[in-house]
Amino acid sequence: MRKYIVKILTVLVIANVIGCGNSEQNTHNSSKTDTTTNQTLTNKTDMIKQKITPCLWVETKDAKAVADYYLSIFKDGNLKEHRKYKNPPEAGGGDFETAIIEIADMELSILAAGPFFKFNESVSFVINCKDQAEVDYYWAALTADGGEESSCGWCKDKYGLSWQVVPVEYFTLINSEDPKIRDKAMKNTLKQKKLILSELK
């Protein structure tokens, strides 16, 4: 089983980095549609903006649905790329999809290859919110439709990815030089699920 997973991971990484020539391509914002390996590599390189791009391996095979989900929450985002691939027989066969989205000026790669790995709380994303209204919006959006509330501002979306939704003023409170302000904010944080700024002050 481990050898099989290593094989499929190798194929997935190669496909995600260079784009296989025999893949079904449904690419957004790409100026060229050439399908040779070198030309595909050039297109992919031209598209890369970040030195490090987080990759989310989700327990589904529909990358477009995952992309649409996150883009419905982060309204300023866009779908940059969506591709479908077929694994070769030596990797166990099977289809998988990838997508690249841009949300809040950050690129995320989505790998939809089925239920091999699950998200856990050791990795999460922090959303820095300008005010309570923005906290309320993201909290409601992420916990809806199968999401889950946790504590201290953390929650999970319907795919199990962890987020901490935080008003930026919160960091001023918990790092205050006044111990009374700092202690009150910290103690009340432990009592909350969604962070309520007015109760932390």
C-alpha cells in the first residue's frame, strides 16, 4: 500500500509542477494552449507569482467544486487554472484534478485525488479581519454546510481545513503592555468559540 501511495504521489507532483501533455486542459487566464511538455512548462512558469504555494489535498476528485466553494466565500478571488489528469497504469490508474485559485492576494493549489489524507489542526490559515462584522461573515460562511465551530476563534470548513478568524485589534489586546487588558483578553478568549471583540476589551 505504501509503494502504491508513493507512486501516485510522484505522478501527482510531476503533473502539478509541469502539467502532463496528455491531460485534459481547462485552463483559465493562460495565453497559450500548446500541449507539448516544454510549452506547457513555460506557461506554468509564467503563471507562478509566489515562491511558496500552499497545496490542499482534499478528499474528493472534483477540484472545480472545491475551488468554487472557496471562491464563494472569498469574494475577491478568482480561478486561475483547472486541469484533469489520468494516472498511468503503473501508478494504479484513476483520475484526479487540480486547480489553482487566488484569494486575498494568495495563490492556493488544490489537489483533488480522493481520500488518502485528512486535514488536521496542525496546519491552519488565519484570516485577519478588519472588524467584528467581517469576523461574523467568515465565521458563518466557513462553519455552514458541514463546517464545525471550535474554540478561541478556530473553526473548520466543510472539507475539514482549519481556520482562525481574528479581528486585527485582538492582537493589540493580547499583547498590551497593560496586564489588566492583556489578562482580560486572554481569559475571555478561552471562553469563546467565535471571537467577540466587545467581550475581549
